[in-house]
Amino acid sequence: MILFLFGQDKYRSRLKLKEIIEHYKKIHKSGLNLAIFDLKEKSFEEFINFFESSSMFNEKKLAILENVSQNEDFQKKFLKRIGYFSNSKNFVLFYEGEIKENSFFKELKKNSKWQNFKFLEGKKLEIWVKREVKNLGAEIDQKALKELIEFVGNDLWRMENEIKKLVSFSGGKRIELEDVKTLVAPEIESDIFKMIDAIGQKNKILALKLIHGHLEKGESPFYLLSMINYQLRNILLIKDSMEKNRPLEELELSPFLIQKTISQARKFSFSEIKKIYRKVFEVDLKIKTGQIKPELALDLLVSEI
């Protein structure tokens, strides 16, 4: 049997992977028939040697394969025998991040039980946060919930830590709006993502609203400009790597940032990103030479893109 876990949200996919491994270990207690292969380093031959070797204690095998997107030789050899693997009593589990729908992954999805872990949004994210709070023995006020999501976004790695902090602070009781305002710092990076998305969708009103929201809170316009510049640079780096088929893991960026930026990189052409990048440079120069006030410069930046 073939299992396939993939998607942007590696927090939830990692939990699912852990759940599968723990369930397997409860049934097959020796642990000798479980193996993890990083396909950046391992070959098809190493995998098949494990998969077809005699199983000790008459246990089913579980082979976990990571980074298959970076091993074309493995993909070709696996496709030739995919029917054999899908009908086997042993388990092959592929674990990936966001995937390109190439011929290998299309065929893999046809022959496997698969699950796509997308970033949680809206009501789904609210339900997830409420459940996590409840699991820790507390409750959360609806206004506090909205504020927490506004501050943290759908980075579940960070959300888990913030929830633990809030539950501890509330003494395991009800988390209130003031608790969130006191303990949780707004995620400016999240709004920068939203603002660049809005620019890509030609929604200048939303982009300006997001900028003004931070200015009204007293955020430095220089910091906001630097964050915009930083994210545009990330988009350029990822877009360049994607087009040259270079592994994104080689970039010195966090996995979460890479996953969030991939979708943005696909929305812009190189010429569009370079145009915006030049505008940021021009605005920064005008601010530093006293030609324009910082707040007005940010308005013009968005308006002229």
C-alpha cells in the first residue's frame, strides 16, 4: 500500500506522520521493519533492498520516503513498479511539502491514499485554535480568538506556543481579549504577506488599509518598508530557484517562510517583481534624502505600482 502526505502546512502533516508511525509501532513492536529514507541522499536501490528483504517476526514493513521531488532517478524507477508497491501488504509512505503536479505526482496520487495539508483559513483555523485551547483545559473568548488569529495568522508552529503561553497565564480558565493584547505580539510579517498579495491582485485599497493599520499603531514606516523589501527579495530568490529547478531548502529561509512565499512567487512575473523592487528602492532613497515624508512615501509606493 502507498500512503502520500503533502502540502503547505507541515505542522499538521508532521503530526499526521507521527500518528502513523506511533500506530505502526503499537502493532509492530520490534521496530526493525521501519525505515526512513531521505531521497536527497538515498537511492532507489537502498529503498528496494529494505522493502524486499525478509521481514523479521513476520511484521509488515513501513518505508517512509522524504524529498522524492529532488530525486528524478528514484521517481522513474518507482513509476515502473508502482502497481507492485500499491498492491503490497507492506507500506510505502511519501512525505513532501508543496508539490508540482508533474507526471510522477499525478500517478502517485492515482495509486495511493493521499492527504493534502493546506494552510488553515477562516472558520477552519478558528475551530483548530479552539480545539487546541480546549485540549489544554481552557476556553477562549470569541474576541480573544479573533485577535489571536489576527496577530499570529496560520503559522501553527507559533500558534501552538502562543496558546500554551495564554493557557498558562489564564490559569487554565478563560482566555480574554486583554490576555492576548498583553502577551501576544502582532505578526507584522503576516500583514506584509497580505499586503503583497493585495498588490498582486491589484487591490490597492486593501494594501493601503494594511499599511495604515500599522502606522496607526505606531509602527515605524522605515521598518514597514524594510519588511516589504525583505519579502520582495524572498520572492525573487524563490522564483529564481523554482525556474532553475534548484532545491528551495538550499535557501537560507525558514520552511514556513518558503511555503508561504511559493504561492506569491507564482503570482508575479520577474518583470513585475523587479518593477516593484525598483519602486521600493526609489521611495527609500527619497525618504533618506528628505524629498518626501515616510508615511506619504508608503502611500505613493502602493498607488504607483
